[in-house]
Amino acid sequence: MTQSAQPTQVWLTQKTYDRLNAELEDLRGPRRQEVIERISAARDEGDLKENGGYHAAKDEQGKIEARIIQLEEMLSQASTETSDDDGVVSPGKLVTYRYAGDDEDEQFLLGAREVDDDHEDVEVFSPQSPLGSAMVGATRGSTVDFEAPNGKTLKIEVVDAVPFRE
């Protein structure tokens, strides 16, 4: 028997956590109930083989149940805690960086991609993304190697990493 991997903590802003929690409650309650009623009504119509409404409702039910599982898992692993202001790149930090030899600073928030929906003013990268994973653990002033999508290795300087404030 193989042992399952440890769950990965997911960093969310409080705004994103609240939005996802509200979506979960809606899916568990009103949305789930509405689909069950549609399935029941379609069953009452008779022959299910050629009942498009029944099949559409069953498909929607499957999508709702899958999303419920996804949200439950994500929210059970979620943290909204503000990171320490220690200059180390970690989830929940607003990271300022520049490519070696470039004078222009760029920024991103290291967190779950779902945060992007609530904070369009800042680019969000997950810790599992190529850029995020290359920078996790790096400290202010350090340089890291980053393998770009085109396969080239680029040097990136960490200018700053500060806790994100909504």
C-alpha cells in the first residue's frame, strides 16, 4: 500500500477565502437542491434514455459534486495568515523582482491562483508555478535561476518580499 502525499497548504487572501466558502455553501445547499429537483422532475417524465433534461441535470450534478470536493479540499488546507515580514519569498508575499541586467522591477503575489479573481490589480503565481517554485525560499537581495517556458535559464534578482495587504 502506498502512502499518500501530505496535503499542501494553500494560501488565500481573506476575501478569496470568504468568496470560495460562500460558493461552497451555495453549491451544498440551493444549487444542489435545485439540480436534485430537476432530476426528479425529469424522472417523472418517463423514458430516461431519450430525456435530454435528465441527462443535462445529471451532468450538472456531477460538475457540482466535483466542485464541492475541490472546494472542500482547498478550504481544508487554506491559510489566510499574514506571512512574517522577513524578506523571504513564501506564500502570502508580494514579491518584487527583476531579471539580471534589467532595470525594471516586476511584482507578483505568491498564492493560490483563485486569489487572482479577487485581486485583478496584482498578478498571482502559485508556489507550484515555474516562477513561483524557482523563487520560494529565496531572500531579499539573492539571485535565483529560473527556467523560462522557452527552456532558457534566466537569472532573477529578488528585490523584496513583503506580506501582502488587501
